[in-house]
Amino acid sequence: MSSYARVVVEIALNREFDYIIPEALRDAVAVGSQVVVPFGKSEVRGFVVALPERSDRNDLREIIRLVGKKPLISGRVMELARWVAEYYAAPVETAVRTVLPSAVRQKNARFKEQLFVIPMDAASDAEAVRRLRARSPRQAAVLDILLSGEAMFLSHLAKTAGTTAGTVRGLEKKGFVRISREAMARDPLAGQTVLRTQHQKLMPQQEEAFALIRRAMDTLAPPVVLLYGVTGSGKTEVYLQAIDHALKQGKGAIILVPEISLTPQTVERFQSRFGDDIAVLHSHLSGGERHDEWHRLHSGKARIAIGARSALFAPIENLGLIVVDEEHEHSYKQGEAPRYHARDVAVMRGHMERCAVVLGTATPSLESWHNAQTGKYALARMPHRVDHRKMPHVRVIDMRLEASKTGRVTMFSSELVEAVRARLARAEQVILFLNRRGHSTSLICPKCGYVATCSACSVPLTYHKVTEELRCHICGAIEPVPDRCPSEECRDPRIRYAGIGTQKVELAAAKLFPKANIQRMDADVTTQKDAYSRILGDFRVGKTDILIGTQMIAKGLHFPNVTLVGVIAADVALHMPDFRAGERTFQLLTQVAGRAGRGDVSGEVIVQTFTPFHPSIQASSRIDFEGFADQEMEFRRELFYPPYSHLICITVRGRVEEQVKFSIDAFAKTLFPMLPEKVVRGEPAPAPLARTCGQYRWQIMLRAASARAVTGPLRTALDQFRWPKEVHCTVDVDAISLM
Ligand code: ADP
Ligand code: ZN
């Protein structure tokens, strides 16, 4: 038993502090315990991250007390947090904060206490009630509401009656009701009835995949399985049965899904199989709900967690399986420190917990594909759709030809218009996809070439017709729409909009298909609560004929009556200054295409593009992941890009460009000599997004065969280097966004 505890305190300090564990607490303090410790002149809360044998210091102070009995974080999860901090070169307390939701960590987090009001015998005594009515009409009114079955919670009852809790307490004094105090878990899925489903008999391809996963679970040789199955191949059913296998072994499971596909539809599929054994963790829950769901797992009442990124750290003891659905999704990467990738950390947690990890997708990330090719991961393939429904037929439309035919650039090719009309005539549904919101992507003066740009960011402003304004999609700034060129010397009134966004597509579609019900779904529409589920609900029941949207509608949705998907401009993501642009385009096109033909009628996809022969577009038109991967991997290998290297992106930002440039140069001079020779180092350069929110941004890109070759020296350099006060530095290990 150690007499020392290493503690990370709540306040942001990138350090661990040693304390003495007092005699009385020696048996109780464990890694993961929450403790109160003296800190300077005050007392602060912290978490025990390790129990070292000895400490180098002899001026240590004692832990004051322990908070709670069972550690909130298990030793293994704490170990994982420390690994995350180290691997991603992030402050350790940010990692501790990540593994424990604030709703659980906060001082006043506790189960919500609801007071129930329960009618007593006196309430059915007509004579007593008559007297009450005469003497205390307010109390009688409360009783009426309660007896009509309207309300039961004290707070709700008082509110419904338009009175205070005091009135209800008056009723209690007179013996009409009893107020009881009971802790009850808030259930985010309350009020929904979920029908229990049974396991389906697996198809042969599912059977094979399941056998591989079972082997991974039982023997850990190897522990990770990449489940590469086309959309609609039945991956979810395989997950469900694998989870069941874990439960039968007395173990728990975690299912990670991207936030965007964490819809009631998804959650319900798991719930209808496992009921109360499921706890849901995601950011749309209230703090209280999160707290309760988390504790259901912590106490072992629920053994399966489903959630977005951070559910990875769910407090489940004895894990048997972690599933990462849509493992290629970029939203698994956290945008702030620690900038961890949930898929990679899932593999690490699996390793630490000695449990199997399943990575499922229709378009594997090249990182996972590489691991499967080299035998590090087992590979399960499911190339067919369930019931052998056909994959959709994809037609690529060359918009250059379209333009030369009509003499102008059009938004809808004649093929697409015809195809939509045919669907409308047959009462089938259509999805139109464009990964750009707003109306027009820029405002350009044809005379002087002026482009309306955000004053704080180096990006053009997007025109929003619905609200009649210009908006910056980076910082959110809003500006009025000028009626002539704002440039002093020009002032030309012919200033015009260029580039298309979803709003423009919506307007054009309304003109082309006047009888159709059209609905748009993008981040501008879904700012209202419930808009997302309302729009999807309308589409599901057939109230909407055409759904127009951004990547929000590209993923995970299952609408059997959709027989046509139109991609308005496939090139949008292709010309980004990012080596993953091709991969991203391929993934997105394949995912949207997967929305077509999930019912009895086979689907069609029409892809409009100005670069029809681009390899990503060609491969996605054949729904040929492996063809795409072969070609792309070759290019990655030659240029030493991931998955053949780890890419570390250091971004420095500040308001004064000279200062930013000077600091990053100086930092490079400190860091570079410390790096092993084999690290490929880019010189400091302005970031592709050179300015955001008034801050200039410069970057250094480093590539190395192992991330540690860089992060080790990088941490030392960061410790040594003194940044000017107004300059900030962020480190992104295995960076996904290079903007
Ligand atoms: P994916 O997750 O690969 O896109 P799903 O799991 O959503 O595929 O499966 C597509 C459809 O096929 C779902 O409606 C699902 O209920 C059904 N399905 C999956 N497996 C089977 C099976 N073994 N037998 C019958 N239907 C199945
Ligand atoms: Zn801006």
C-alpha cells in the first residue's frame, strides 16, 4: 500500500502533485479516487492518477479527505487518460476532464430528487372534500388536478394548479395527500414505448463476420476486427449479436456512433434488443440526465453504453467489446485538447482492458485499412446487401458537357431533372445532396473582381437568402448585403452571387418541381430544437417528396422509399488543400449513394461533376472501395503521408502577424534540433485558413514513422519555450483537419 498519491487538481495546471495519504485513508484511496487536497491557501478537488512508491519531495502535505466511496474513475480508465495526455501531447488535467463528464464531476452533481404527491384515503371522502372546498378552495383545486390524474410530481402539480408548493403541503397537513421523497433516475427515453426485437437469423456473410468477432472476443488473436460491409449489409445486426455474446460472458460493451447519427432511430435499435441494459451518453442530454445515465453504468445497473466520442470512457467494469460504428468518420477526432481520435483510443482501451474492438464501416479509413492489410487487424467483409438487394446504380454526369449544350452553367442537368420527375410521378422519394449551406458561396463584382470577405477571417462571406444577409461560416459574423460593389473606386451595381448552396438548390427545385413538397435540412434549419427529428419524421411518413441537405442527411439514415439520390456538385470537397480531399470525397459520395434503394425498388444515384474522371469520383461511381484504396495508398506511400506516417500539426495564432511569425520561427529553432533525423519537417508557413476571428494562423507540419518520435521532444520544447502572452500554440497529433 502506497503512502503517496499523485493528484491532478481541477484548476488548469499541466502538472501532477504528490500528497501524503493519511493513515486512516490508506485502504480507501485508489487510482481514480476523488479527493480534497490543500492547494496554496485553499482546498481544491482533484483526482488521484497514480500511487507512486516514493516521492522526491519532502515538503508534502496530506490529503484532507476522500469524496465518495467507490472511485469515480477506474484505475484502467485513469491509465487511459494518462496515455491520451501523453500521446496527444495534451495537459493531463484536460484528459482527466475528458474521461469524466462535467455533470458527474461537479460538486453539486447528484441524483435529482423528485417529490411525489400521492393521494390518501381522505381524498376520496366526499364529506371531507366538501369541507375542504368551502374552507380552502386553492387546496381543493390542487386536489382536483391530482385526482384527475394530471400531475404527480410536487413541482409539476403546483405549477399546473398555478400555486406554490406551500398549498400542497397544506393538503398534506390535513391528511389528504402524502409527499414522498424518492430518488429516481431521469430517463431520457421516457415516454417512448419500445418493442423488444429478437435476434435475426444471420445471413452467411454476417455469420462469417460474427465468427471472426467471436474469435477476437474469446482469444484476442487479434483483438481488433475491421468490419468492412457495404451500406445495408447488416452490420448493426452483427453488432447486436456480438454485444449479446459479451453479456452472456458477464461482460459489458460500448458502442460509439458519430454524434450526427446518434438519432433516436439508432438508439432504438439497440434499446429494442437490450432494454434497460443500455445507457445513452450524448451531448443533447441535460446535465442531470447525463449524470444519471453515467451512474447507471458506474453502479453496474446498465452494462451497455451507447454514445458519441466521449462514451468511449464510459465507466464499465469488465468490458467485453467496444464497437466503433462508421469508424472512418472525422467527427471522432476531438477539436480541442486533448485532440484525441476516439477510434484510436478505443483500440487502446481495448488493449488495456483486454477486450475486443470492432471497427465498422462501408468506407474504411486508410489507417484502418492499412492495419487490416498488414494483419494487425482481422478483416471481415460483407460485400452484399441483406437479401441481396442491389447496390444502387450510379450515373456520373459531366457538367462541362451540360454547360456546352445549354451555353451556361446549370444547377440541374437534364438527366437529373428527368430522373426526379420520374420519381415524383411514381410517388417515390428523392434526396438531393450538396455539402454547402447558404444560398451563394460568394459575392463577386464582375467589374473589379472584388469578393466580399469576412473582416476577421480569410474566407468569402456566404449569402443567405432566407435571412437576406452575408454570413461568415467560420466566425458567424453577419453583414448586410450591399446593393453595389463596396469598393470605393468601383461601386458597380452589377455585383452578383456566385457558387451554389442548399438554399439556392431549394429555390431552383421549387421552380422545377412546383407540385413537390420540398424540405431543406442543414445547420441553418436545425438550429431549432427538434427540427432535425421533425424534418426526418415528415420525410419518413412521406409528407416530403424531396429532401435537400448537407452531410447531415448523408449518413446512417434508412428510408426505404428513397429511390433516387442526386449529388448536385461532387467536386465541392475535392479541391481543398488537404491530402485527404480525395478520400473525403470518396467517403461522402459512397455514403450518400448508400441512401438510395434501401427498399424493394433498386436505387439510382446521379452524380454531377466538373471532374468526371477524377479517381475518387470514378471509384465511388463503381462503389469500389478497394480500387480507390489501392490507388490512394500508392500515393500516400510515395509521399510519406498517413497511414505510412503520423502527421503532427502545430498551429500558432495571434492578433499580430509579425509576432506570430516570429514566435513560430523561434519555436522551430528550439524544436527542430531535438527531433530525430528521420522526422520530415515542414518549415513554418501560413495555414490554409490564414486568419480566423481576427487571429493570424501559422503552422508547422511534421511527419514521422512514430508519433512518439515527435511528441517526446515536442513536450520538452513546449516546456522550455516561452510564448508571448498574446500568442497561442496548439498541437494536433494525427491531425485530421489541416486547415
Ligand atoms: P448496415 O448497418 O450495414 O447499413 P443494417 O444493419 O441497417 O445495415 O441492415 C439493413 C437492414 O437489413 C435492416 O433493416 C435490418 O433490420 C435488416 N437485416 C439485417 N440483418 C438481417 C438478417 N440477418 N435477416 C433479416 N434482415 C436483416
Ligand atoms: Zn469570419
